[in-house]
Amino acid sequence: MLGSKLPGKVIQNINSTFVGGGVAEILNRMVPLLGQLGVDARWDVIKGDTDFFQVTKKFHNALHGRQETITKADFEIFKETTEKNLKEMELKGDIIYVHDPQPAGLIARKSKSGKKWIWRCHIDVSHPNEEVWRFLEPFVVQYDSAVFSAPAFSRELPIRQFLISPSIDPLSDKNKELPQETIDSVMEKYGIPKDKPIITQVSRFDYLKDPVGVIEAFEMVRKSINCRLVLAGGTASDDPESEKVLTEVNERAGDNPDIHVLLVPPNSDIEINALQRASTIILQKSLREGFGLTVSEALWKAKPVVASAVGGIPLQVKNKLTGLLSHGIAGTAFALRQLLTNPDYAKWLGQNGKEHIRYNFLITRHLRDYLLLFISLEHPGDIIHL
């Protein structure tokens, strides 16, 4: 067993929030499973105030290539919060696994720790805002290794790079099979009739998920096909922008009875599962995307998916084979109409999509990749026999 090759080693994951977003969701499943394999995996979060998370949200958007105004004061806020965490964060791991830009500055403790450090980038930084990347790069190059989700996401760096795609846990509350009565009760709870086809996007309320664009595409489809739209998502402690986005989405939806905007509280995985299973089509109209775990979640449920051809989505959606890739609002509307008017084709895509996830994006593969990563740091010259 690979876990036995890490006797007594502590793996300390560090990110910016316990709740909200794909990173927290992955760690919530990964850390306990590593423990069951005999690996002492732990999870800690950095501390930051609203100003810090407003800055890191701008960094996040800018690294994805979105236009943002970054000031000298923003960089100073990042540095000040990093200094506080450097003083307060207890480093308990033999391997320190730092996720994304928010805690990247903790690497300043490396020279004193004698530990191995990994920077896990869940963002597509292939075309970043250069000013932000120049600020972060001096931190990144001090790590022993960097991990990216896909080859196209990475940067040229003087350190070893690993490519590890995210995954879903098929046995989690968000992905396991549900009885029909559970699905029906969730739909009744949120007041969503099942009298017509349902198009659903599940994402936290974020400009890069383009929820307003989703509404516009839906309205184009609804001119010729009677259907409903569900926009379901939540907020995260490290994303102060999400409340503003939610307000704008509600204003744009207005009083249209066929648009259901749902603010789903944390730990509502059964409800998200039920909403996806009750849907006719799952949509993911991201403008930028790291990977987009909601796509894998939908495909695992054999649902036909329409998703933007950005970030890690094309790894999951092979156009016209496991789903449909779209470009822009009009392209998204066209793809939705195509599936709504061809249910047999939609079903075929969904079935193909489930098999694609089974072979490529389940947590069993992800666990193996992580264990091999950790072993490669601890035993850089060894041949690993599987």
C-alpha cells in the first residue's frame, strides 16, 4: 500500500477557508480518506479580515485573466496579513501542502523548518495579470514543487511541477444515489415545480461563473421552449464579492416565476445532489475556470451538460461526446435548445459523461496521485513500485 511508504509523516494542508469552493470541498473528503490509508493528514486555514479577502479575490480574478485594478495598498494588505499568519500559524507537517495564492507567503518559514513544501495552484494561471504574477512568483519559486490541474494551466518555473486533476467522491452526500422521495422533498422545499424541463447551474455566486449571462441565455431559450432555470449556490468566507453578485442576480431575475435563485447554506450537499438529479440539463457557463467540479458532479449523475470551453472544463466535457462545449450567451442558448429538443441525444451524452468521470475523475485516482506526490518528495531517488 502506498500509504505505508510514509510512516510517521504528517501532511499539513493549508488554505483560506473550511467552507465554500472546490478546494475546501476536496480537502473535506481527501483528509479523512488519507487518514484511513494510514497517512497523518491535517488541515488548517490562515486568518484574514475582509480587506485581505477582498484583495485575494481580486488576485484570484486577475490570475484568471480578468481585468482588475490592483493598487500598491492591495499588495501591502497581502504582505501584512501574511506576516501575521507567519507569526501565528503552527507548522506541524513534515510536508506542508499550501493551496492557492492566499497562504502562498507562508513559504518564508521554509528555511527554518527543514520541511518539504508544495504549492497547489487550483487556478488557471496560463494568462495572468502580469503585475500580480510578478508579485506572487518570488513566493512560488521557493517551494520544492508546484501542482497544477492541467498542463495548459502551468507556468515556466525553476521547480518541479506535477499535474494532478481534481476529483469527486462518488460516495459523498453530494454524489451518492438518492431515493426519489428525497429528490421530491427538496424540490418541494424550494418551491420548484417539475412541470417542465429544468436547467440548473450550481456555483457559488461569482462574476466568473457568469450567473447573469446564464439568465440571458435562458431567456433566449425560453422564447421557443417552455422551461425553468435554477441558479443554486452559496457564499464563502474568503469571497466577500459573492453577496454583491447574489444581489445583482436577484435584480436581473426580477419576478420571473420560472427563474429560481437559491442561496443554499453550507453543508447542503444532499440538497445540491437532489437539485442536480431533478434537472433536465446542467449548465456551467463560466467565463474563467480552474477545473469546475460541478461539471464532474453532473456528469457522474449521467446528466447532459452544457459548459463553457474554458479552464479545466474541456478535460471533462469532450464536445459532442460527453457533453456540449459552448461559447458566449448565444452559443450557450443554442446548445441548450439542441439538448432540450433531442432528449435521446442528451441521454446518450449523459451516459458517456458518467463513464468518462468513472475512469478519470474519481477520488480513488486522486488519492493515488497525492500519495505518489508525497512519496516523490520524501524519496526523490527511489523507484516507486505500484
